[in-house]
Amino acid sequence: MSRKRSFAQETCVRSVGKVLHRTGAIWPGCRIGVAASGGVDSFVLLKCLQIRQTILPFPIEIMAIHLNPGFAPDNHAPLVEWLAKEGIPGHLEVTDYGPVAHSPENRRRSACFLCAMKRRKRLFELCAEYGLTHVAFGHNADDLVETFFMNLCRGGRVQGLNPCEPFFSGKIVVVRPIIAVEKTYIKAAARQWNLPVFSNPCPSAGHTSRSDMAETLRNFYGIAKDTRQCIFNGLIRWQMDAASRDGGPWEGRARTVRSGPLMGDDGAADDFPDGPA
């Protein structure tokens, strides 16, 4: 008999289903590559998609894609063991993106920007090589709020994180299924599922534009008792309403991914890409 899920676990699983349904993001036979960093967000996303597989009225496939940035080449061992135990296929690859981004070789861009850009580009290449239709990122509600204010305060744009958007003329669909879940619930669910979360020993961790904005927002939330929850509720509702109005842009179209690497502009790096991958 399956064990009853906790409130945090159920919040994560239900929210993933709601986001995928409202955005029309998936269809029978779609193949989803999950960008698995080993952090709490991507681990919970993997677990939720695994559960949704058993609930959906049609089949989907999932696989994990882990790109080790190269600071600790063996630290993804817990992910290897967990994937084998759960029967989830995966592609795990050790890169040099992190050390190169932090080296004198990188003179033009921030270390976080270059590392994230290289990882996103490689993710899209792997999606094409494996014939995947989707790549799923573990951005959560906290990331949505931080990204919105970063874009507004630093770029003068009203823009958040789209739960579902096509790249390369729809060859790959980027989805963010846990975009409406707050970090608090994600951390609680990960503990309750005993997920073997591990960290990336990046020297820039905790010293990024995103972490600076998170600190600014913590001070901002002190304006009133309900300020934080009102901001979260409002931005989640706004982002989901916008995605729902867009509808499923792939309705009535052939949903196939061409084999071979994707060429041209990678189109993958956000303006502020140092969030979870």
C-alpha cells in the first residue's frame, strides 16, 4: 500500500499537475529531460514528474540530465544511485564550465552568466540528441519573484519566468512545472521523501545578483505582515494567467524534434541565469 503524502508533498505534486494542465504543456508520448543539478528544486521536480507519470491518462517519458560544472567531479554520485533505484534514465556528464568561467580566460562576462549559458546550450544539444520534446527546469515561486524584480529594477522590463515556452520554432519546449510552489514546501517535501540532495561547491554560490535580490526582498517583505504572501500570490497568478491566455501553441501541429544538434543562437540563457538548473 502506498504511503499517504504529506501536505508539502501533495502541494508539490498537485501544483505540477495544475501548471502542466493549465499551460497545455504536455501531450501523449512527450519526452521530458529534467535539468537535474542535484539541488532540492530539481530533485523534487524529478520526484513529482515521476508521480505524475502514474496519474496522467496518457504516457510520457522522463529522464534526468546532469551537467557537473567541474568543481567536484564525483559529487553527483548520490544522483546516480537514486536514479538507478527509481528506474529513471539519465545522462550525467562532467564538464569544465565552472572552472573556465572563473578563470582569466573569461574576460567579458560574469562567471555565472558564462557557466549558465554553456550549460543551457549543452542541455539543448542533448535534448536534440536524445529526441526529447521538453526540457524541464526547477525554478520555483521564489525564483519567479526574484527574477521579476531583477528584470524590473535592473532591466526596466515587466517580465518573470514563463511556465511554458517554445524554443527553436517549437522544436524544444521549456517547462517550469514547480514555478508556483514556494521554496518552503519544496524543502519540506525533499526531507520527507529522503531525497539525496547535494550542493555544487561553486565559489560564486551565495554571491550572485540573485542572492543580492533575495536579501533585498527579505527587507522589503517587512513593510507589512502580509506583504510577502501578497507579492507571491499576485505574481504567481499573473504569470499563470499570462501562460493560460497564450494557450498551447502546439495544438494541431506535428510535435516532433529533429535529430542532431540545434544550430544557431542557443536562446537558452536568461538575462539573469544564476538560478537553479
